[in-house]
Amino acid sequence: RNPVFYVSSSPWNIYDVITEFMDLQHVPRGPLILRDWDLAIGSRASSRHFDHKGVAIRRILEMYPSLPFILIGDTSQHDPEIYRAIVAAFPERIRAIYIRDVTRDAVRSAAVRALGEEIIAARSVLVLAEDTLGVATHAAEQGWIAVDSLERVRDDKQEDEGKKGEKVATPDGGERGTGAPPTVVQ
């Protein structure tokens, strides 16, 4: 069993809140790498996110040169671009990049899918999914998580979204809980 590392652009100031949430959600324990909170006027949150997350992941990969990794993120900030740079710098070390499409923006989704060619060139796979179940399904197909854990992921997803078996409307007029399969770029 490989270790799990958590790298977030959230500030250390909310460490207790994050760890309490992770415990409540039964998220596996592992090192949590957060950033210092910069309140400087004119500071660029976007570049801090990119720099912090990219540097932290590179350090972890360098610290464990023989371990393969899976990177998990979302489309809300720059995770796909950060991960593309990581997979290029560490070819064949990243087994998959899972990106949850949280923006619901067709242009952003297309831009993330376009990164897939570079990710494939580094012998990895990009999985763009609307929800955790899509990611978990792909991971189970690869043998990275137990197939019998999908039932719990499905139940948790339905509980988070409302009553089991119901779809939940989103502000953009779409629906969540449709069970759409992930887009696998390989």
C-alpha cells in the first residue's frame, strides 16, 4: 500500500478545519502540505497556488523516486496545468491524473482535455470526470482501489447530493447525479 499525500493551496491557518473535515469524511490519513497565508497587498493568489502546489509535488516525487503516483485535482484553479508540468518533468512516474470538472464551463473543459496530448506523451492518462464516482470507477478498473469500494462511493455521492436515486439541479440549469462516465484521455 502506497502513502497518500495531500497538497493544497489552502493556508496553514485552517489546518484544524481541514483535518476535522477529513476525519469526518473518513479520508485516509497522510501528510497535509499547506501554504503560508500571504496578506500582502497586490499578491497574486493564482501564481501562489501554481508555485506552492507544483513545488510541493516535485519535492514529494524527488523524495520517493521509486514510487508511482496518481494526481487528483479539479478544474477550479490550475491543477490540470500544474499536473501537466509535473508529468512532463517526471515521465512515466504519474500513472494517472484525475481531474474533477467542477467549473461546468465547456471552454475550460475543452482546454483541460487538450492538455491530454502532452500528458499522453509522458506516458500517463488524463481522466476528466464530473464527480468522484467517475474517478473511483476508473481507479477500480485499473486495480488501484478495491472494486467493492465503489458501492460506498456511490452511496456517499448520493447522500451528498440529496436523496438516493434523485438528481439535483445545478445553478447553471444542468443536473448532478446523472452518472455520466468520465472522459479518459489516453
